[in-house]
Amino acid sequence: MKAVVLGSGGWGTALSMVLRDNGHETWLWSHHPDKAAQMAAERENPLLKGVRLPEELQITGDLNCLEEADMVVCAAPSFAVRETGRKIAPYLRPESVLVSVSKGIERDTNLRMSEILRQETHNVCQVVSLSGPSHAEEVAIQMPTGCVAACPDRTAARFVQDAFMNDYFRVYTSYDIVGVELAAAMKNVVALSCGICAGLGFQDNTKALLMTRAMAELTRLGEQLGGTRRTFGGLAGMGDLIVTCTSMHSRNNRAGILIGQGKAVQEAMEEVGAVVEGYYAAESIHQLAEREGVEMPICRCTYEVLYEGKHVRDVVSELMTRAKKDELLETAWL
């Protein structure tokens, strides 16, 4: 099988290595031709220091690599997915499978990544979302990892499962692409919140409280938008939430720590030095919650810190002194 991975960040590179390990003819495309040439020559991605890229992995900045591709993996940052979809549309065939591994919700339109790709490629082929608790740094060194391939078309989901699955990368299938994509985007906001708490000096009790109650919020909104509750308790939901909120590999977590320590939001993101998806997702989730009438106090407060300059300690006080609740009598983990 011929597979092309679009996006030479850490995640795209790690996934291209999985595909190459599985014996597929694999191409890794970079938006920056100079970066592609450097990676091809040095056989290393600066974002995955110390990891040698296989000699058989073909690296290029030329989109002609998409010709006759059986599977195309879109690993562009969420803000670049629409442009990427537009560029690749002429190369796709009805028998191709397009895999979205970007985690986010588009600003203003509030569309999921697969929805954007379907728009820009005119539904020419099946789109599958691959998501789960999966730091690129660990996948690249073959640490055991699990993900979910989600698509209403089970044949397409199983095709992606077969392409990626091996003895260190386990893939489950799901029909719930809505829930999987929403969970992937929304957990980044929670990771920012957890980082802020850590930056304030709060410890494990606070983090456990925040993660659990935030998962209740994500589930409420996810169900309202058509997702399945069980998805939010699985790999794409709780699994990804745990790994993103507890690891220093997480850019969202690191940015949150800096904000909690007193740095301005933009300064914190610049210091992290890579895309902090949770910042963009916070605005979209706030818009969706307002539109759908779903109560999401943690996500709302995070939005207010990031976009309205609200002081983080005021937010903590507001959340801790909310009206009393009964956990078991509320629906969907309210």
C-alpha cells in the first residue's frame, strides 16, 4: 500500500514511521521544502531529537507524492487543515482513504476536522479520524500505544486499523467519529486548565477534581452534538485527557503552567514554541456551549482567562464556591 502523511511535525513524523515499520510505501510531506530536504539529508526531525528516521521513509515537499496514494494522512495543525484539504483534493480518488489526525475545532465555523476535509475534498473519499492518548515522542520510540480509528463506514475504519496496527501501536475501531473528534479537541482545553493549576502550585487533589469535572462537561456537550457517551470514557476521551493533562510532553499543559505562574497568555504560547491547540479550541468550545445551551463552567472560565484576561485565582474561587450539587442525581456526570 502507498501511504502519504501530510505534515512533518512530531505527530506526522511518528505516524509515518509506524506505517513504514508496517511495510507500506510511505511518504512524509512537509509544507516547507527546505525542512523536507534537511530531514531527508539528516534523517532526523528536530521535534523528535535522537530518533533516526528510516532510510526507506521518503521525505518530500512536493505534493505530487500523492499520486496513486491508497491512504492519505492529514497531520496538519488544526488551523491549516482547510488549506491542506484544498491542496490535496485534486489528487484524491474515490478508492482512497483520508485519515484525519489533527485535533481541533475550526474557529468561527466550529466544524470538526473531518467535516472540513469533506468540504474541501468534495466528499470524494471516506474520511476516518485516528485519535487517542499518543505522544509523538513515545510512538517514535515504539512505546506501547492505543488509538481509535473512527468512521461511520466500518470498512474504512478497519482499513485504517489494519494499516497502522502492530505490536506497539494498537488500534480499535469506532463508528462515533463525532465523539472521537470532539473529545480530541476539547481535552486540550482541560490540559491548559490543569497546567494553570500546576503553575499556581496546586497539586494532585486539584488536578483530579478538575479532570473529573471537566470530563462531565465534555460529555454533556459531546452528547448534545451527537457523540456517544461511551466514547468519552474510552481512549479518545478519558485516555487522551489523562495523558494530555499529566505529561510535560503536552504543549497545552506546559503553556498552562506558564500562565499559572503569571506569564501573559501570548508570552506563554511563544515560550512553548509550537502550536497550543487548546488556546484555539477554548474559543470554539465556548461558542458551541453558548449556542447549544450547555453548562460548562470549567471551559467557560478557561476561555475567560485566555481571551478576557480574567485572573486565574478569581476563577478558582468562582468554581469552588458554585452552588451545591448532588453528583449522582445529575445526568451525564453533571
